[in-house]
Amino acid sequence: MIEVGLIIARFLHYLATTALAGLSLFPLYAYAGAEPDVLGCWRQRWL
């Protein structure tokens, strides 16, 4: 029974990690062609 809990916990961890990575990188690839000026300045500071 503990094994099932560990498998579920690992799956939730992977899910949360993937979601957070996607959310943190969203501004970099969402406005590839026509990004607002504010996001352009923000992206230039980080890259």
C-alpha cells in the first residue's frame, strides 16, 4: 500500500514540476511574433 502512495506522489511531483516549468517559460514563447513592449523589455533583461 505504501508503494502505491509513493507512485502517486512521484506522478504528482512530475505533474507539478512540468506545470511550473511551463508557466515560468510561458512569456518567452507565447508572444514570439507580436509581443507587448513590456514583455519585450522583461525578456531582454532575462536573456
